[in-house]
Amino acid sequence: MEGEARRARRSRAGGRAGPTLAASALGALAAGTLVLRHHPVWGGLVALVAAVALVWGWFFAHESGDPRSHLAAMLADPVFDTSLLGAIAWAERTGRPGVSALALVCLGLTYVASYERARSDALGYRTFEGLGYRVVRAARIVAGLVSGQRAVALGLLAAVSAVAVAVRAANVAVQERRPSGAGRQRGPR
């Protein structure tokens, strides 16, 4: 009986993940468009809604255990980052080139962190990424847009992303140094 209830809950979560993540992606694209049209506060408010949808989508994808939902969550993540950080970089390119460059640095760091996680998973290393890192990352972008303090928010985002890159690299190195590859996962996951 409990197994049926668990399967039903996972199925409902999987059914909610796709639409929630799609709403997040559309919201991020709309927010990016507002930023490009020089309405960063409105863009930040729309990005806040998109970030909440993204977090819920991640949660639903995790709860469902469905590989398709997990893939949708992994695709929605860079859509959110690219839509907003790319728009900030473009909108600030002439007036504040330092902020533009910082947005591009943040975008690069978030991509490297995502790549490290995906590559570690593919090679069989144990990885963990809770919602905390993703929430902090989305919150930094939204806070920078809403408050107008983009340089500060992006600087903090760059620091958080650089720490994530370093921690993930160290995690793989520690697991690799264990005797006989003890850190690698064995068998089907």
C-alpha cells in the first residue's frame, strides 16, 4: 500500500516538474527581454517569479525520480542563467562595461560548475547538489536587478560560483585518491 502511495506521489511530482520548469524558462526569457529594454527592476520582479518556478521545478524533478524531469531541470538551469546574465552583460556593455564583464564571468563560472557536476556524475563520482546553491545563485541575480546593485550582486555570485567550482574539483580529487577508486559509484544508478 505504501509503495502505491509513493509511486502516485512521484508521478504527480513528475507531472508538475515539466510545466513548472517551462514556466520558469519563459519567465526568465521575459525577464531578460525587460532587462534588454532597460527595465531592470521589472525584469528582476519577473525573474523572481521565474526563480521561484525554477526552484519548485527542481524540487518536483528531484521528488519524481524521473530521468526526463531531471533532464528538464538541468536544461532549465542554464536557460535561466543565460537569459538573465546575458541580458545584463548586453544591457550594461556601454554604460558600465565592468558590470558587463562581471556578468560574463559569472555566466562562465556557472557553466564550468555545471560541467564539473555533469562530468563527475558521468565518470561515476559521488556528487551532491542541493537546492541551496541554486537558490543562492538565482537570488543573487534577482537581488542585483531589483536593488540596482548589479556589481555587488554579481561579485557575490562570482565568488559563490568560484567556490562551487573549487569544491567540486576537490571532491573528485579526494575520491580519486581513495584506494582502488573507492569514491566511484559501482553498478547502475
